Amino acid sequence: MTKRKKQQKIYGFRPDLELKYLFTHADRISIIHLINTLFRTNIPDDSIIEIANTEFVEKNFLKSKLQDRRADIVFKTKELPYKVHLEFQSTKDTTMGLRVFLYGLYTGLENIEENKIVFPFSHILYTTSGKDKKGKDIVQLCFPKMSEDATHYEETIVSIAVEYTNLLAMDFNELLSDDFILLSFMYFYQYLKYESRTNSDKKVLNIVEDLRKYINALSKLKQQDRDVLLRSIDTLVDDILNIIKEHENISKEVMDMLLEEYKTIADVRVEKAVEKAKQKSRQEEKENTIINLYHLGVDVPTIAKGVKLTEHEVLDIISKHK
């Protein structure tokens, strides 16, 4: 009799997608600071930073083992003569170093200069066990060359080191530091990835304590960054709750404590959504008042004073509704 395969769980939290969302939606200056931390670059705060195309990577892999793979995210800025490549990896992969090298090669080939291929700076963000906090994935390239007397061949070995940061090997306080707080939500991924870490009251209470500390830490962030992180932690904790509900040895009291912390996260997000809707409603109401007054023949300076806007802002609203 064949063993029945364990059904794979489907979670709402996808680390690769969440990290990509983070790097495309967080505040630009925060992203610049994080890139400077990971790559030891010095991009100024007022720089323009863009996400570069990565589709060419997929086209060039042909029918190799790496077909249908593409670089996760590549940035470019006029402040650097090279691009910056970030790769997100949540499982062990023996081809990781090779993949990053090939992504770099095809990134360089896209804008090849005369006799020079400019590789990007590459860095891997790991969320996996079995790796140090920081390190390098080494790729060795072997170039065979026939000897001058044609009796044997010689080898030239070139080692390529790709730096990485393993987020799950960092402790909570490190991830809450100014350098890494944008990636801090990934700390809780360990409770989802390694389900054995959520199978007792004591372990769940650790999550509760960490969540309280985390919510307090988010209060010091800019609104845009806080919204991005709340979105990710919301999905992540929801999945953790579903796992915990399957453990019979988790008491109702402890489960309720975690639900209360999750409710806090959800409430913060709802409050922001409600406030945003109110602001939109107030803006629409103000614009309607301006248009009505304008049609009644009230002059622009008087309207501006009444609605507490500048004359230029009032003229813009009138122009938009013509």
C-alpha cells in the first residue's frame, strides 16, 4: 500500500512576493537606505532610483536547468555606474550562486559596452535554515586552455563570491534596528515556515510578546513604510493563527491573547483605511463647495479664504471641473 502524500498547505503569505512588494512600495528614501546597508553603497537620499527590466534574463536561459527563472529585482540609478540586483531565496538551492552569476551576466549583456560586460552588484536575501547570518555563495568558473606544446590542457579557476544576508539567522533586535526594520516582518516567517515553533503555549506567548514589541516599533516609521509592513504582517499572522488552531495543545487563553494582538494589527489597518476614506470624502465635499460658489459668481480670493486653500489650489480645482 503506498503512503498517502501529505497535502501541501497553501498560505496567503509568500515571502518572495512580499519582499518584492516592499521594495516597490516603501518610501523611496527608506529603500535607498536599505540598499546602502546591504551593498555598502552611498546613494544620496535625493537620488532617483528605478526598477530595471529583468525579462531578458528569462529569454536567455534557453533550455537549461534554469529555464523560466528570472532575477527578482534589479535597481538602477545615475549615482552608480552599475545596477543593483537583489535575489530572494526561502529554500536551499545548490544552483543559487550560479543563478545569481547568470542573472548578472545577462544583465550586463543587455547594455554591453565595447569589450566590457558590466556585472551588477548582487546580494541574496535568504530566509532559510542552515546558513550563517551573513556570508558568501561561491561559484568557481573553470576555463580550460591547451598548453603551448599541445601535450596537455591547463585550467584557470576564477572564483566568484555572491554576498548574502540570512534574515532568519538574525535576532529580533537586529531586524528592528534602523538598518533592517523594513525587512523586520520576515522575523515572524520562522513561525510559519517551521511549524514546530508554534506547538505549545510557551511558544505562542513568545509570538504575542514579539508582536507587541513589533507594533510599538512600527510607530516610529513613516506612514508609507508602516502601511507596507502592516500589510505584510497582517497576512503572515493570519497564516500563523491558522496553523496554531490545528494544535490541540494550545490553550484557549493563549489563543485569545494572540487573537487580541492580531486584532490590534487589523484595527490599525482598518483605522487607516477609514481615515483615508474620510479624507477623500472631505476633499470631494470641499471641491463641490468651490465649484458651487464659483458658479454663483463668488470671486476666487473669497472662495480661497472660505475653504482655507490658496488661490492657486482653488483655480486648479475649478480648471479640473470645467
